[in-house]
Amino acid sequence: MSSKPDVKSERQAQIIQAALTCFSRNGYNNTTMDDIVAESGLSKGTLYWYFKGKQDLFVSMINSLITEIGDQALTAIEQQASSPDKVRALGAAFIRFGELADGFVTLMAEFWAQSEDRESAGQLWAGLLREYHRAVTAVIEEGINTGEFRQVDAAQLVWAAIAAYDGLAFYKTVMPELELERVNQAFVDALLEGLQATE
């Protein structure tokens, strides 16, 4: 017997994809629920059945993106045997995220600036950052423990790396010609050279 399709999940995914298109095109402040209704092809009632309003939908969209790219990154890491290869996989995952969520950093900044509850909006962003920070720090510390990397303050190094990728995501918004893959390759090569354990 075939299982019934999960209509709820399909509808939510359809709405979130429409929201991503609208927010990426118009920004947070200039996007309305009517825009998302038109983009999704669903009724306004359907959107409000699944989401309380624009802010609720935006937060759900961000969490969905983070979960998707996080799952991809974890899968990529698990497929790598060495710590340097895991770092390369993480760098590639950050670049894929930048391509998947075009303008993500500026969207998050705009959402924070326009939110009536900046503290909650800031905590959303901070929570995402801390989650990635823990995952990447674990990879660096594993490399230190296996002797592949020299002793460094992994936690502080990872904050600098995350900030670099956030900066690149913003730069890509204002300079579309920026070749993120080449920048990522140069950055990761230099990072791994600096991390390499000496004989």
C-alpha cells in the first residue's frame, strides 16, 4: 500500500520557497504576504493557516535554509576521512549556502533592523551563528587531537572564519561578479597551511 504524500510538509515547503524568492527579490521590509500569495499560487487563507504572519514565515524560512545546508554540511563532513578534507567540505558548504540563500546576510540585517523586537531577532541570528560555530570548532579540535593541525585557539579562529564568510556573502550582494568558489579555495588553502602541524 502506498503511503499518502505529506500535504502539510509540501505546502509549507511551497510557501517557504515562494517566501525565499520574494524576500530575495524585494528585501524583508518591501515584501508583503500578498506578494508571497501571488508567488506561491496559493490562497491567502492557506498561508495564514500555516504561518501567523510575515515575521513567522521569515523565521521559518531561515530555519529551513539552515537545516537544509546544515544537513548537507554534516553529510559532506561524514564522508571525509581527514580533518583538512572536512575543512574543505565545510568551506564548500558555506559557498553553497551563499548561492542557495542569495542576499542572506543583508536580509538578516534588514530583518533585525525592521523588527519590533530586535532582541528576539538578534537571538535568532546569534543562535544560528553559535550552532555553526560549535560544528566547525569541533572539526578543528578533532584535527588538533589527531595531530593533523597544530595547537590553536580553535573557538576564536572559527569566529574569524565565520565572519569572513559572512563578509563574503555581503560582498557578493554588492559585487555579483565576485567568484566565491575561487575566494573560498584561496582562503581554505591559506587556513590549512597555517593549521598544518609541524614535524
